[in-house]
Amino acid sequence: MATISLSSVGKVYPGGTRAVSDLNLDIEDGEFMVFVGPSGCGKTTALRMVAGLEDITEGTISIGDRVVNGVDPGKRDLAMVFQNYALYPHMSIFENIAFPLRARHMAKDEIRSRVERAAGLLGLTEYLRRKPRTLSGGQRQRVAMGRAIVREPQAFLMDEPLSNLDAKLRVQMRSEIANLQKELGITTVYVTHDQVEAMTMGRRIAVMRKGVLQQEGPPQNVYAHPANIFVAAFIGSPGMNFFEARVERCEASYQLHLRDQVLSLEPGVVRGRPSLEAFVGRCVGVGVRPENLALVDESSGSLRARVSRVEVLGAEALVYADIAAKAVVADEVIEAADSGEGDTRAPGSTGDEGEVTLIIRTDPSLEIDVGDRIPISVRQDRLHLFDIGTGMAIWT
Amino acid sequence: MNKRYTWRTFGHELVMLVLAAGFCLPLYILISVALKPNDQLFTKPWEFPAQPDWGNFSEAWGERTDPTLTQSLLSSAIITISAVVILIVTGSLCSYVLARRPGRLSNLLYVLFLLGIIVPFQLCIVPLYVGFRTAGITGTYLSMIILWVGVFMPLTVFLYTGFVRQLPRDYEESARVDGAGIFRIFFRVVFPLLRPVTGTVAIMTGLFIWNDFFASLVFLGGTQNATIPVAIYSFVGEYLTKWNLVFAVVIIALAPLVIFFVLAQKQMIRGFAGGIRG
């Protein structure tokens, strides 16, 4: 087990394409770190650089106290699980799991006992004589895990290991991998484009976009305090609601002016954000998660919207409601929305002309019909404001 | 005729059956002539003999030729197996490097190999003969092995390179991370994955080398190392040819190939299919 440190790491491919820029990250001993981001964000490249399968152009990568920039992948003492598992089809499951031990010229008895121990841990004992093609997707995934754990490496590197599984199996394997990692306590770097996977598995997540680390931290922290509009849009399903509003001063407080409605900011919101003064008279991006909007009585509603669709999902219902406002059309939001799974709506996308569709997560027993005009309250302590020019969150 | 099995389908099947029968005709003639007694050879050329004369095989086998049929079969086997094994081992290694090492040099070498495919080897027979004679290896197995390895290396490299290029790198990368060296990666991981194309290479080159008459006659004619096609030719006399014995020998010569094809056909088809996808 070891720490992994990336210091100012960059990667430029021979054609001049920059895959990763100035990546700084310290992964603690025994930590489960998830790199998450849309396709082409550089997360897999970053992982492959740690593995030694890609040369790095700038910076240093250290495993433990050792700088491994020029060290051969086989000498870094890491184990990697690939997206398609990379099980050798001509070898039995036993031989597959034993391969890393044989490559290290370990004694036969030791190989046998270690393989049997790993197989026992993963419930693969009865399949050891079989060939990979005779196993199901989940079992193959376990074999790949077995090959990784059998060597007791310094760290695990996992490149989207669940993406080839169906949804149900993915959920099951998600917790199996997380539990196994906890049990073994081996430092793990896990790459995924699925933010649900990242949120549920990682002790810390690192959100990447276009080769740049956007934010890192515990999943709940990233979810609750996104550093910029991309992270806010990327993390969460359904995605965060976005719309533009003009900031106006009103006595000691501020108001957010939509097209035909006004949202008065509560003192608590304003107090924490003195820099809001600089935005008076200008438009900001307003973000609010579906669970932080609520359908309320006529008297207490701060916004009003017209229902365009209702999806009842059993335990909850998603109400799609249009308000007159300008959509946030930043590249970051569009890119995050394009890479989202499940939520087919681009966050902040317009319903009709000049309208924005908000998603409200609510109780499925409420009787709401399409066309109703409904009062909505916004949980202001969970309101997110963004500088539209830079995309950065206004937290101070 | 139901909805699935239409007259059109029946028509297609009929055409295919007639074509298949056409392909089988030479085989029928080969077998029927090989089993005919001498007196029926020209009197009943198309009929299958009522009483097959299995003695033709033993008679042909016992015929006093120089070299003997056993010797010729052995020569054919030595030359074919040696050339095919060398082609597979060196060709696959060479292709692996060409396919996995990016750069101009690799591309240039690959193009040079491709050019080798289009040069008819018959053009090189005279210089080769002179070269072998100078080296003192004319009439030996070694000369034929060198010849065939040279002739088929471009095709072998072409087939292997196409296959390796489609092979996901994950297998090799996984092995690299697991600490395997380059030779372990190639021989334990990559080479077994090349089995389909290895089958293709073995059959395509092995078939040609086994059946070759021209080069064997030029380089080995008149020596004790003559291969089976040259030996069969010795059954064709200037004034008298016992065609039933000739055909019996042809069947004997075919047998090893047929057995090999039956064993390796699955691999060969996969190899071809793999090549087409690339």
C-alpha cells in the first residue's frame, strides 16, 4: 500500500493534442479515489500515466517515496483492471489469476495457495478450471478483480471496470468492489464517466474536464459545493436546474430578476457572498437541484411555473415545470448535460421560447396535472450562483 | 412451400447443389480411377468400378521408384513442416513489431513486405539457382526451406500484421502491468491469440509448398530429396502410363493435407474472417 502523488502532471500527444494539464493530486494510503468526467476529459490518460502505460510530458508521479516517471509498468507494483477485463481467452481462470504471480517467478505452491485464496474471496473457486468465455459478465469482472488482488499490489488502478455490465449487475458489483477495497485497504484509483458510480464508490472524487482537474473532494462536498458550473451540471441526476437572473440591490439585500418574476435572496445567502455586490445590474447563473425545489401553498411560493410533464418513479415523482427565464447556455453546461445518463434533458434547457424547464423532485402522491400553474419554493441555503463569464461559483 | 422456404430459396439451393457437384466431379474421377482395374480404365471411364481394386494402392506403394514414395513423402513433410514453422515463428514476431511499433520505419518495412507479395517467384528461379549452387546447397532440404520461407514471408507478414492490428492492446498492457517481459507477453499472451491467423498461414503456405511441382523439380529433380509431386511425375511414362496407379499415389499424397485441413479448418475460417474485418 502506498500514497500516489501527481505533481504538475501534463500529457501532450505527438500530434500536439493536450490530454492532461497541470494535474496536482495526492491520493492517500488506502484511499478510494475516483476520477470522473465526460468522454475525452483526460481521466483515463491520467490513470494510464500512473500505470506507466503512457509517458508523461510534464511533472512527476510518485508512488510512495519513489518517483516513477521513467519506471516500467511492471516495476511499479500496481494492478490494473481494464474496461473489457483483458482476460486471456486461451487460459483457464486459474491461469488468468496466476499470471501476475508466474510473471514474477513465484513458487508453484505459493501461486496455488494465493490463487485459491483470491478465488475464495471472490466466490470463484468452482470456476477455476473454466475458460473466461464460459463465465457471465459479472463473473469475468470478478476474475479481473482476482487477478488484481492476488499479487497484493501497492495500488489498484481501475479503468471503467463496470461499464460492460448491465444496470442491475453494475449496482451489485459497485458495492462488491467498494467493500473489497475497504476490506483490503489498498489504495485505489478508479476511473468512470458515471457520476453515480463516482458518488457511491469514492471516498474522494476528482472531476475532470478537457484535461483539467475541476474539483476534488469528498463526493457529498463536491455535490453540495460545486466549484464551477461544469461540476454543478455534471454531478447529480437529474442534473441541476440552471437559469439566468439579473442581480438587483433591494435595500439591505439583493433580488434575482427573472423575466417576469423576482426571487428575493434571504439574508443568510447574501451574508456569505459579499462579492455579490460586484454583480449588481449583471446576470448570474442560478443553479438549484431538483430536491431543493418544493411545491408549496399559494402563499409561500417564491416562483410560479407551468407544469409540462410529470414522471412518477415510484418512490418519487419528477415534475417538469416551465418558468419564463433565460437558459444558461455555457459550453460547460451543455457538455455536462451531453455526457449525463438517464436525464435526457439538458439542465436549463428551454421549454418553449424564452422559457426554462425546471425539474422538481417531489412526493409521488401529490396530484399534479400538465398545464397547472404551481407555486414553487426554493431552498435558498442550497442555492448556487455562478459568474456566467468565468463559470466559477460565487461562494464568497 | 411455407413462407420461409420459398421457391426462390429452393432455386438458390439447387444452383448451389449443382455447383457443389461440379466441384466434386474431379474428386469422383480421382477416386474411381484409383480404384479401377487396368482393363476398365479406358473401357468404362465414367463408371465407378463394381469391384474396387484396393490393390492399386499397395502396388503403387511398392513400385520401384527412385527415390521411393516413402522417401518422397518424408522429404515433402520435412520441407513443408520446417518452412511453415519458420514462417510462423519469424513472421508472427516480425508482424508484432511492425503492427505495434508506430513510425515511418515500420510503415516502410511493411510496404516492402507487401511489394514482395506481387513479385512472381518464378522470376527469381534462375538467380536463386545460381545462388544456391554457389552456396553448395542445391538439391538439399535447406535450399527448399530457404526458398519457401522467402517466397511466403511477405504473405505471412501481411496476414499476421492485419490480425495483430485488430487485437486489443489491453491484453498486452495488462500483462505489462502484471510484470511480464516482452517475450513472455508475446509467447504466452499474444501468440496464442493469433491462433486463427496461424491456422490460415499454415494452411495457405503448407498447401502450396506440399503441392509445388515446379520449384521442386528445378531444385530437387533427380536427387534423393525429391518431393511427392516430383515422385508422382515419375509414374507418368513416355510410352505407358498406369493412370490408376498415378491416381492412387495422388490420393496417398493428398491424405496428410486433408487430415490437416479437417483439423484446422475452424481456425482457418476465423483467420480469414478476422482478416476481412480489418
